[in-house]
Amino acid sequence: MGVRLIGNYVFTGPGQKAFLVSSNYVNYFELGRKRMTDYYLEAKIVEGEFLVSGTLYDQKGTLLCNVKENHLENIKGNCIFEPLQKQGYQIVDRGNVILRLFLKEPNICILQGKFYDSNGNLIVEGDENDLRIFKGPAVLGKSGISPGIVLDG
């Protein structure tokens, strides 16, 4: 029997800053394992700021760039950082939005885009409503060294 968790607050609360991930509100999100899996995405809140780091591949498994705390690094493709008119930004490669971070509500941050591994497998997909995880490992929420919900992959 499967279990579906919806609308939970993991290490955050109503009115506090949070990312919307798998229909839950979290203060932290990690996909993959840094330096252990080829794909990695981390979203955290530091001093009230939403920060994203990760390795971004296209659907063919080609490395496009790395993001470190909202800044582009190691650009292999044609990645461009574009601020949004409302709060947020997007990273675009050849006209395709690779990653978009925006505020759905004043304190709720949404990650949009299709995130692939180095083989071109879809790992996570985000739209204007939610971020859906297709492959772990993943951590939803974190307090110090204590993880919230842990999904093995």
C-alpha cells in the first residue's frame, strides 16, 4: 500500500518561508547526493533568502552548467541567468527554461523545470503548482544535521 503525504510542514510552519516540494512545505530540499550521484539539486533558506545549488543537465544527459547559491558556474552550454520581473530568476539554455525559481506567495517558493541525470533520465519536474520527484535519493526538510523526510532511490 502506498502512502501519500500532502500539505505537511517539515521544519517550517504556516506563514514561514518554505519551498513547495511534493505537495509539502519544507525549509530544505536535497535531490541526489553531492559528489556521490551525477545529479544534485539543493534548495535551502539562508538568512531569509531562497538559495538553489545544483548540476543541470539537458534531456540528452549533456551537462549545461552548475548553480551555486543562485549563481551560475562551470557553464558548458549556453546558460544565461535572467532575473524575473517578480521575485525570482530563471536559467535559460538556447531559449529553453532549465530552472525557474519564483515566489508563488510571499513566503512560498516554487522550483520549475525538468531536471535530468547524466543519462538523460527525468529525475524531478516542477511546474507552477509543485515539484514532483521521480527518482531519489531525496531529503525534504532539515534542521541542523537532522533530516526530515528521507526518500531513498
